[in-house]
Amino acid sequence: MYTHVQRAVSLLDDPNANAAAVADELAGPHVAAEVTAVREGADRTAFLDVRVAGTDADAPTLGVVGRLGGVGARPEETGLVSDADGAVVAVAAALKLAAMAERGDRLPGDVVVTTHVCPDAPVVPHDPVPFMTSPVGSETMNEHEVCDEMDAVLSVDATKGNRVHGERGFAITPTVKEGWILRVSEDLLDVVERVTGEPPSTLTLTMQDVTPYGNDVHHVNSILQPGTATDAPVVGVATTSATPVAGSATGANYLPDLAAAAGFVVEVAKDFGRGRASFYDPEEYERLVSLYGSMAHLQSRERHE
């Protein structure tokens, strides 16, 4: 996995980094990679959509979203920023899955990997450290990064600029489905344990973290924003640090942690497509809804009666 992480970093740590170069790197007999350029006002980025075909049309499809504001914050900062972790992990996982498929280790289910590549994203003030923002709005990002084919979603995001999680490595969140914050998946905890050889680390979520951006409340970051755009279960994969690190900080992409997170994504893809890993308990979810009602209104900026 280190080889693929290093290749992803090489592609993205460049003032001329672009999604087309990444797509060319991923091209293969069982891989389709598309690039969509998007501009909002003076800002622009390009979205990458990578589809690694499985062998069984009836197997579930895993979505992997590399969530970030940008891979660089030029001209304010020079080089790859901490916030790039989401793209690095997503691209590294895609490179690994593509290599596996080319060698004959194809998975039953399709895997759809999406992210965007922007080497000059804006930076804004944020507590406790400055925040990377996206050159396009969250709704636009969801439009290009979340699709109906995804039966479950892993959303990978650098989550170092906070004081609520003080461990170095990566952590997974509880499963979020249609506004409900559910229990942490036991199957995914098993995958964390086997990939890291350590007890699993989990990230605390609050109700406001699963609501859309733009509602004027604090969010830990954008890690669960894909959950506002789908009825599929979503789990955040957060790269973390022991002390708060700004998303715009350079020299803060920790390769061992990126390799572990990418390895987790690949192992979940293996298990999910074979029906060995569930993101949530459907019966328990239906029980919660029957007792307390839908929480889908949390997927909107405002509740409409």
C-alpha cells in the first residue's frame, strides 16, 4: 500500500496537480475514470470519478469519497496540505484496486471512488485552527461525489483540526443513515483491528455534524456531508492527530496513517462486495424509525413541516 500512497502523493503534491493526470494513471481494462471540470465564480476544480468493475452484477457497490477542500492552498501555502488526506487515501485505494483487477484479483462488487483535485483552494479562519474550504459549494461536491449506485459510502477526510479526538492514526465514525447516528459497525471495527493490529479508534459525532453545511452551526468538518445527499449508510474515515493541526498546514500528511486508512478502505471493499461486512443493522434501524420517526429532515438545511 505504501507504493500506491507514494504514487498518489506524487500526483497530487504539484502546483499543476489535476484530475486528468490521475485518471490517466488509473486507466485499465476493468477501470473507467472520468473527469468533470466545475467552476463557481472565480473558483474552479475538477472531479474524478473512478469505477472499478466487479465480477457480479448483483453484488453491492461500495462508494469511496475522498472529501477535502483542496490538495493545496496556494499561494498562501507551498506544497501538499493536511487537508489533502482525503484525496490521497481515495486515490491510493483506487490505484490498489486497479492493480488488483489488472492482475486478476477482481472483487465481486463494483467500487466507485470519487474526489476532486484543486491545488489552490481557499483558506478561512476557524476555531481552533484555520479551515480549508472548497472552491465549490458542498451541494456541488455531493452532486459529483455521491451517486445512486452507492449501496454504502466510506467518506475519507482529514480530521486533525479539533480537540475532540487526540490520537494519531485514523478513526471511523458511527454509521450515519438518513439523519440517524447509529451504532459503530462491528464488522468495520473488525476490519480496523486486522489492518492496524491495534484496538480500533472511533470519532465522536454530534447531531450538527450530520447536517448540511450552510446552516450556520459548527461542524467538526465535512466528513459526513456525503450523508446529507444519500439514503445509503455512510461511515467517515478520519485521518487524525494527537494535537490540532490546521487543514492548510504543510508537512502534515503522515504516510503510515495514510497507508493504514487506504488499506482499511480496500479491505472494506473486499468484505462489503462479498456480503461479509454490514454498515448497519437494517432491523434495528427500522425499529428506531418506527419508535421515534424519521430523521431525514436533518439532511436539509431547514425543516419543512
